[in-house]
Amino acid sequence: MTSDRIPGIDPSAVPSGTGCEECLAGDGPGWWLHLRRCAQCGHIGCCDSSPSQHGTRHAREADHPFLASFEPGENWLWNIKTGQFYEGLPLPPPNSHPADQPTPGPRGRVPADWQLQLH
């Protein structure tokens, strides 16, 4: 997948942080299962299994079609409009949250019954 020819992927967009912007700002319960990165602007949001699903919400509201995994060892993009997955990440590093950040995260905010709160 070459990002220079695909609208919705900006190969210069760096991650907005190391965790879900909205969860860290207090929108929702404040924790996530996995993280997603917008391939157009770098926004970091939580995955669709997380209680707040901020990643896909951002992508839809901003009309940014591609989300990338922001998990260590994962190297894929997902087009939210077509449902297609692509291997490879044409984005600048870092390509995941810090390895010492727990999953689910962030440390100290994940409730004991977190598994019951997943989508």
C-alpha cells in the first residue's frame, strides 16, 4: 500500500500522544482496551471494543477513512468506509503506544470488571 496515492493517508502525520485523547481528557470512563491512530491526522483514540469507541467516532466525524493499530507488534490499516484491512504502515513512528503502557490502559484507570464493560 503506497500512501502517496491514497486520499486519507498522510505519511507525515505523527501520533497525537500515547493514549486516547478523549479518554485522557475525561470523556467517558477514561480507559481503553486497544488504541487506534488516524492515518490522516494522527489522532489517537480507543478501539471499538473499548467503552467509548473514540477512534472510529473521530474518523467518522472528521471524515478520515483510515485507522491504524497503535498497538505494539501490529502493522495494519482499516478503512472504516469499506471495511477493508491493509497490511503495512506508511506512517511515521512511533507506530504504537509505549511498550510499558499496559493493555488495557492507562495504568490506574482500568476498573476491576473491565472485561464486562467491553463492546
